[in-house]
Amino acid sequence: MQWQIQSYETIDSTNLEAKRKIQQSPLGASLHGTVIVAEEQTQGKGRLGRQWDSNRAEGLWFSAIRLSLLRPEQASLYSFAAAVAVAEAMNAQTGLSVQLKWPNDVLAEGKKLCGILLELVPRTKTEYDIVIGIGLNVNQKKQAFSDALQDKATSLALLTAQEWDRTHLLMSILDKLQENCELLEREGFLPLREKWKAMSNLLGRAVSVQQNGTELYSGIAEDLALDGTLLVRSNGELRAVCAADISLRTKQGEYSF
Ligand code: BT5
């Protein structure tokens, strides 16, 4: 499959545009492989209705559409393919080693470099597309981030003291995305899970599982289950944490997104 890239100057959100395109496409026509990329997003979206700051021309804001080959209840596994793809592309292009935070953030030096928003769009009774939205901070200087993000966000330029070509980065991420989605579809989650675990520094650490800012329970992040849930041992009991409405903090206060 060749990715087909459609570029926009300004758009509300590349995920919204991808979903509009899927919904408007005639039955039977496939948008598999379409990538929507924008210089600027006016309503960049995070998870749970949160906002994603998408400065003009400084980051990489894009959404890739794929026809899913997994059952809907397994679809969240694609977000691990995306996180691993970003990490591998960062390493290949810039030499940086990033860390993956469950479920799908990419961090460097404890700050958020990239966020991923995966959405499902049904096409027919049996088929659905996934929209993999990726926001990567590339050439922002410190002042480019809002006050709220000053201590939480970072960019490739801040990490490496040089500017990066966003098109090259996009191509590299898309190559790795294709590779890791195919790995997942062909061999199941096991090999991808190993890659993800090798790049995550969360396992074995104390975490607080929270909903709407309130702690539900705390424990030790023990493993990543085969369905992508995080297994946390709390008071001797192993509990599965679903990504849907949960946020996670380490006891040291990192990962406080
Ligand atoms: C995410 O949500 O991390 C998913 C972000 C996905 C953005 C991409 S850009 C292309 C595509 N089109 C879209 O509209 N979205 C996708 P979440 O885990 O909810 O994190 C959101 C939180 O990250 C915010 O509440 C802020 O604290 C923080 N944040 C916002 N903008 C940021 C940025 N540019 N860099 C780092 N952190 C940011």
C-alpha cells in the first residue's frame, strides 16, 4: 500500500477531516491509505475532549486512515503500532531515544513530545476504518508553548538544538506505521507488545489510576495485557486499566497529562 497524502494549510482538526471524508465517501470506495496533514489546526483534539495545541508550521499534525483488519474490540491495539512507529522513526531520523507512556504518549526527558488519538469509523455492518491522529512537536521553541504546557511539553528542536524537516519525518513515521500495523495484523499483538514494553519505562513503577482528577486506586504497573489494558497490582490484586477514561500518574508526579 502507498500512502496518499492530502495537505491543508489550515483545518479544524485532521481527525475531523478524515472522519468527514470517510462518512462522505460512496459505499464501496476505500480511503485506506489516505493521510490528511495540515500546517495548522484550529481545533486540534486530544482524548476525552481535551485540546491539542497545534501551532502553525512548527509541528507535524496528521491523520492516517486504514481499513481495519482487526475486530472492533481489538482496535485500540493500533495505537500501540502508532506509538512504536513514532518512537522508531524518531530514533532512525534524529538518534533520540524516546519513552512510551501507556496508552499512547511519546515522551522525551519526561515531557510530552507526541500525542496519538485513535478513532473508529464504521463503514458497513462488518467493516470499519481507523483514523490514527498523530501530533508531533517538531520545531517549536520554548515560548511557542502555552503557559500550561511550558513544563509538560517538548519539541524535537528543544531536545536536539536544531530544526527538522517535517516532510522527512512524516515519511519516516508513515513507513514505520505501515510496518507496525502489518506486524500487528499478521502476527497478532505479541511481537508489537514486546517492542512497546522495551520502550516503556512505566512497568514496575508506582502509579495512581485516576478518573476526572480523582484517584480510583494506586499500585504498581505490572504488565501490558494482550488486549492492551494495563495491569496494575493494587493491594495484592491485579486490576486491568482501560484507556477510555483513565489518566495515570507516577508517584513521582511525572506523566501528569
Ligand atoms: C493526545 O491526547 O495526546 C492526543 C493528541 C493527538 C493530536 C493529533 S494532531 C493530529 C490529529 N488531529 C487532531 O485533532 N488530533 C490528532 P491527550 O492524551 O488527551 O493529551 C492532551 C493533553 O496534552 C492536553 O490536555 C495538554 O495537557 C497536552 N497537550 C496539548 N497540546 C500539546 C502539545 N502540542 N504538546 C504536548 N502536549 C500537549
